[in-house]
Amino acid sequence: MNPTTQNTPVLPDTVPARTNELFQEQHQSIIKHTDWLFARLMACQWLFGLALAIWISPKTWAGTESRIHMHVWVAILLGGAVTIAPMLLAILRPGEILTRQTVAVGQMLMSALLIHLTGGRIETHFHVFGSLAILAFYRDWKVLISASAVVFVDHLLRGFFWPESVYGALSAPVWRSFEHAGWVVFEVTFLILAIRKSLSEMHLVAERQAKLEALKETIEHTVAERTTDLRRSEEQLRQSQKMEAVGRLAGGVAHDFNNLLTVIGGYCALSLPQLGETDPLQRNMMEIQKAADRAKALTGQLLAFSRKQVLQPRVLNLNEVVHSMEKMLQRLIGEDIDLSTIFEAPLGRVKADPGQIEQVVMNLAVNARDAMPRGGKLTISTNNVIIDQTMHIRNRALEPGQYIVLAISDNGMGMTEEVQSHLFEPFFTTKGLGKGTGLGLATCHGIICQSGGDIRVYSELNSGTTFRIYLPRTDAMLDAVGNNEPKPLPKGSESILVVEDEPAVRTLAVLILRQRGYQVQESGNAFEALELIRKSGPFHLVLTDVIMPQMSGKSLCDQIMSQRPDIKVLLMSGYTDDALAHHGVLDEGLSFLEKPFSPAQLTRKVRDVLDEPELERPRRKSKAPELAAV
């Protein structure tokens, strides 16, 4: 392909029609101007004819009486008749075919009259050719044919009756008529060719103008589209920057906030069993515990919509997840709302955090309940879909592939397009003051996006709302589901080293583990921990924070696994997913406990890690010094 044709814009199909329109407009404008030109010209010729008649033969004698010569009356009456009709048509009906045909006939009759009045003194060819040349201004060859017919008839009649007014002689041979006719034919032929060339040029100019207009329209349309895309991209960028700013804020405070919540919740959990039911402090401690739980949930929401929370994905079947929630959902939405589930079987599997997926379903169910204050119907359905081309949802794109769709629909009040455009923004809510934080849908969006999918919403006022959740399908086998029945807190007698730079968290962890029978030592940094490992003998487990000054918990873990692979390591942190990924904590095979944690969660996680079978761990090459050299 010629490279120049690749950049040639595709013009619309309206160019030929627009070309004809421009051509007709230009031609019509020329015709109207020519009509006005002949109206003035013929008026001048009439006055000129009167002057000739009066000047050349003003009087004639009949016996002893002097009378006005007949030529004067001919100039007045016949000239007026020939002139007035074309003038009126040119003024009242310019641009019409009848007008220019009348003008052509009138002009040639006026030429014949002027030549006749001068007795042939005006050169016939000169005036006839001049009149034909001016008539050619119309750029209409039919006008010249009509004018030529008038010239032919005029020459035939006057050459037979008044040859002196045609040839300037009293008599003339027949061949003289043929000579004059030949000249007229030659002149008309020349003018017709000139008209055709002029029309061709006019059409070419009109075509170029039409193409320029089409190109201008195409460019304006393209610019408008790109401007719209640019504005949309700018809006998406601003939204992304706003989300990123809030996410950074949430991630920045998450570590310290989670440490505080760990201490508050941990001591509440330790204190409540020690208080009797009649103790007035029990209720106070329970309220503190509830507030800590709400703060933990709020922190989780902030991290969720900013996609910085630490997920624990598993291979799931969404049919099983939704089915296990049906009773709880029915209690949540109330008896006046009919809950219906439609499951596709067999349904593909997805890899996601089951707790977070349940949170998404609950949030959307609560929103649906609030949209149906007088009751209604809530439908939850699943199905397999295949996306064969990239599908853009807001500022995200779902790549082609297999997906599992979880749809949650209600027949409530619906939403406007304006509300939908802000739906997933943090702190945006249509609920009244104190009835919502504006984080529910933002949390859902963050969870699903962090899981590799996206949410799409369909809604119209008074027609309900449908949320469609797209999650990538996986061919991995389902993970085994453990028994959710509560078990007594395990105990142990192993030796554990707690490494934590936050004293309050470190003291709490040591207290919890010692209450369960473990032999616990503590350290405030990684270097001190390495020294304790070298001097105090073997430890069964090292429980260490990830982000610490001087040396991180991950680096400490690498040294222990390199030099003492018999010691197990459990990492804990309240930092966000990004920070942990940066330190390599989310790698496969590493045990991790997320802050804030309860005494029960800590106890069970420590027991699980200690009870893990002794597998051969690959020794990692480390440039760090050996433990003995620390």
C-alpha cells in the first residue's frame, strides 16, 4: 500500500451531493446576477435606440406637412415591448429559465432593432456577437440556441425585405446570408465550448470546496471525539489520583492504627473472661470491644477501596459461597423482601478471598434493601461468560477470556446517571446524615478490582438496579474448606521468640502466648533477636513484625531460614498489601498474620505454624553474616 494513502482521511458519502448543491448555488447566483445585468443593459439600449431614432431621422415630409418619422415610433413602441418584459421578469423572477430565455430573445430583438434603426451602420457581427458573448455569462448553452434562432429568423426576414439594414446595401446575393449564418454558428459553437469549460471548472471548484467542508467536518468530529476522550481521561486521572491520595492516607495510618487496635482489642478480649456477668465493668469492656471491631472494619474498608488490603485468596465456587449465606442474607434484608437465587451448574471456579467476597455480597444486599423501603425482590445469580474482545468498564479494561459473573439485582427505585457516575467514589452516599459512610460500594469495587475483576452497574429510575461482578475463571482445584465450628484455644509448651518494635503490641503478644503455656522471650529489633537466637539456644518459633527499623522482619526470616532452617517463622504486620509485597512477605510458603488480631487468632495461628509438618526447606543463598557472627 502506498504510504500516502494510509493517512488520507475517509471522506463521507455526502461529498457528491454537496458538490452538486454548491455547484447549483454558484450557478444560480451567476444567473441572477446576469439577469440584473441584462435588465440594466436593455434599459440602456432602449434609451440608446430612442436617441438614434430621434437623431438620425427625427422628421419626415408628407406633402407640405412635417411628421415624426416612423422609426421613432418603432423605437418607442417596439423597443419598449422588447425591453419591458425581460426587465420585469429579471426583477420579479430572477434565476428562472423563463426569465433568461425571455432575456435572450429580447436582447437579440433589441440588437436587430438597433441595427435596423441605424440602417446597418452598426456592424451586424459586432453587435450580435457582443450580445451572444454577454448572454454566455449565464453559462447556459440553451440560451445561446434560443438567441441564435432569433438571429436566424431576423436575418431571413430583414435580408429579404430590408437588406440595407442587414448588409448595409440595397441588395445582396444569397451566399451573403449563408456567410452571416456561418459566422453565427462559429461564434455560438465557440461560446458553447467556453461555457462547457467554465461549467467544468465551476464543478471542480465546487467539488474541492465540498471535500474541504467534509474534511473540516471530519477533523472537527475527530477533534471533538478526542477532546471528549481527553476530558474523560482527565476526569479518570483526577479520580485515580484522588483514590490514590486517599489510599496513601489509608495505607499510611494503617500500620499505627492496626497496632493500636491490636492492643485495644487484645486487652479487651483478655479482660472480659475475668469479669463476672454482674460486674459493672463488663458492659464497658464490651462497648470498647465493639468500638474496636467497628474501627477494624472501617480500616478494612479504607484499605479495600484503595486496593491495599492483604487478601488471602482461595479457589472458590461462588454457588457454594452464596448458598452458605442465604439464611444470613434473608435475616439481613428482612421478611418483606423476597430473596431468589439462580445458580448456573456447573459453574467455573474463581480465586478470591472468601471473606471479602462475602463482604461484597452483604454490602450490595444492604444497598438493595435500602432501595426497596416497601419491600421487593432481590435476585442473586451466577453464570459463566466468555469475553471475546476487550471490554472497557469505566477506566478499566477486562481482557478477553473466561469469567464468572455474580449478578445482584433488585426492583427498587433505581439510580440516575449522575449518581451512577460517582457510585464507587469513597465517601459518596445518597443516604441521609448518619445512615452511611459512603464506603460500602467503594469497598466492593476495591475488593473486586484487587481480585482481578470489575463491577458493572445497570440502573434506571423506578426500574431497579443490577450489579454484575466479573471475576476471572481459574482451572485450579477447589481448596479444602475447614470446619467452622468453634474449637477451644490450643495450648503449648514450645519456646517462642517475639520480635516487635512496638512495645505495647510486643507486651500483649508475650502475655497471650504465656497464658497459653508457651515459653516466650521478647526482642525489640532484629539484631537483638539474632543475638538471642545465638546465645539462648534453639527456639521452635520466631514471631516477628515485618516493618522494623534497621532490619526488616523478612530479612530476619531469610537469615533464620538460611542458618537455622529448623526454626519456624511467623510474620505479622499491619501494613498494606503494597508495602508487604515490596518486602516479599506475600511470597508463597511464608506464614503471615494480619494485624489487628485477637488473642484467639494469634493463639490458633501460632499453633497451626508449630504443627506444620517438617518439610525440607530450600536453603537460600544469603550474603548476610552467620548468626554466630552477629
